[in-house]
Amino acid sequence: MVERIVATGAALQFIEELRAEFGPVMFLLSGGCCDGSVPNCYKVGEVLPGQTMILLGQVGGADFYLGHQEFQYYENCQLSLDVQPGNGGDFSLDCGRGKAFTTHSRLLSDTERAALRPIHLD
């Protein structure tokens, strides 16, 4: 089965580092202002996904939520969570650590799209 969200080895390692320090974590990618266009990592329970957030999948055991409008843009893509040098979003757990989570997307083939788990937008 094709996953809507995957992670690189570097991202999985960074998730483990943050989990060791903070406990369970989650991700939120929304199209809001400021840090909204980057994946933000939070302690589970620190931020509650709103009604317009969609659970896209999990990476490294962490839930990854995407805004409803962003899902409409990425619904035919697979997102890949990665890490690059820099600073994360101001409110994200990766802020100030010298590396930041990023996402990349690739368009899925017709065969891959047919194998996706459906997501219902209510």
C-alpha cells in the first residue's frame, strides 16, 4: 500500500531525538501565516488538531496532520518528511537546534493513487 506521508532516515532519527527529550510528538502542516507552511512538531496534547485538520498518516510513530485546504492541493501527492540545516518554526520542537523539518512532494501515479486509503472530507 502506498502511504501519503513517508520520512527519510534523517527525519526518523530526529523524531527519535525529540521523542527522547519531550515524549510523544505529532506534526502539523497547515497553510497559515508565519510558520504555517513548514511542518511543525509538537508534544502530543500541546496542540489539538482542529476540525479542518486531516490525519494524513504517521511517520516514525508520530501522527502527521495536514490542513483541509492543503490536502486539496496535495491529495494526489506523496509527502516526504525530511531534515535540512536551519531552524524550525518558532513554535516547533525543532526550533533552535540547527536543523529543521521540511516536506517534499511527488506526484503519485494513477496506480499508486488507486491504492491509497481514502480520506473523507466532512
